[in-house]
Amino acid sequence: MSRFFLVGIIIVGTLALAGCSIERHTYSLEIQVQGQGTVLPGAANSYTEETAVDVEAIPADGWQFYRWQGEVADPLSQTTTVLIDGNKTLRAIFVDAAGPTVLEAPGGIITSRADGSNVSLRPQGAQDIQYIMLHAISDSVANPTKPYQIERIRTIFNDYSVEAHYAIDRRGVIYQFVEDERIARHAGVGSWANNPRLTNNMNRYAIGIELLGIGTKGEMVGVIGPEANGKIQANDRGYTEEQYRSLDSLLHHLTRRYGIPQENIITHKDYDPGRKWDPGKLFDRNKVNI
């Protein structure tokens, strides 16, 4: 009798343990590459749920690692980890160390807007590209303590019904939002050189470049309000050395490509001094080719 009782206990215990076991799923990890470089552990692998996987981005000669896109512990570190809690896709972004490397903007090139309208082609194509206008942009109204998320730029464009051809982030990486041959809404109302053709019509003739930057307290108080202005960190004002180098490289490229004279590189404030401040007093013209 005792023997059967013992066997029964063993069977019940085994069933209980089986019922408490945790079923772990297997998920895929795909790692893509933008630019030139390699990644470890390779392009595609499968891992058990809750596994922490080490990933590494290795730039090719003449290239440098910029960042990871996707869910990783540290998107700015060449070596970091990703937690497998579902199917994951990462992208390692490498940029040309010599430049100017231009990356496609997060979300892709803008050819149609959130309101359904199209970004029109310039009537005379490249012949219309005669000016370059410099701007400043940030997310300081909504996120004054974290104003430079490149992924937020498209949302800001949509919110304010504007867009520019290029944006240069704080690390000097150049993103293209609108193709050169299309008319981006970055200049708006204004005038230049007493030329009626350019009055309120600079969008047709200019390429717009946004620098992720914030002006002085005096310049910004009327733009973002005193509360947000008071939360801006001192090192978030002005522009970085990396931005100046990338802007200089981009300006050299565009002026040579379209035959734009240096005097036709202007700022938003130049075009509309009564309303616009950017890129502002903290922008050092001596650091770029203008």
C-alpha cells in the first residue's frame, strides 16, 4: 500500500512541476546596415525570449559609427545590448568620415504632406535653385529639456505646416527631408535685394537648411515663451563645432553643384528681419563658407 502511495506522490509532483514550467518563445533579431560597416552577431539570428544579446557595429575604413536605430540599451555606443522580448529589427548607421554624407530623414523623403498636399517640383528644375537659406529648429516648446530628437523634426514640420530640404543635428549628421528639386515651405513671407520676384516667393528659389539649435534667452523668449525658455540648458544654446563642419561641407557641395554665389547664402532673419531671429546671434558666420 505504501509503495502505491509513494508512486502517486511522484506522479502528482511531476505533473505539478510540468504545470509550473515557463514556456519561452523564440524571436528573430535582424540587424541592418546603413552606410559602410559590419555588425555582430550578423544580419539575422533567433534567440530565446528574455535573452540579452550583445551587438557591435564595426565601421569600414573611412567611415565612422553614428548610432543605432531600434530598441537598444545605448543607441550611441558601438557595443551595446538588446533585450529579446519580441521580434526585433535594428539598424547600425555609419557615416562617411570625410563627408558630406547625407542620410535620408527618419520616415523617408517628404513628397506628400500630412494634409495630403504634394511637395511640388520647381517649375524650371535645377535652374530655379539660386539661393540657400539657413534656419534654426528645435523641439524646445514641447521638450525644452530634450530639444534635439531628430525623429521629432517631421512632427514639428507637420505641426507648423513647414518643411526644409536638410537638417543638421548636434553631432553634425546631415539629413535630407525634401529633394533639392522640390519646393519646401521654409522661407514664407519676406523680401530680398528689392527683387519683386523674390518677395514672399523665396521657397521656389532657395534650398532650406535647418540647424538644430536654440538662440539666446532674449531671442527665444518671444518664440517659445518664458517657461520653456527658462528650462533650456546652457549647452543646448547655439551650435556645435560638428554642425559648423558639416554645414561648411554641405554648402561647398550645393554651391558647386548649382552655381550659387556666396552672397546668395542668406539667413531666415535676413529675409524677414521683422519677425524671424534664426539662426541668431550665437551663429558664427566665420566658421562656415559664407
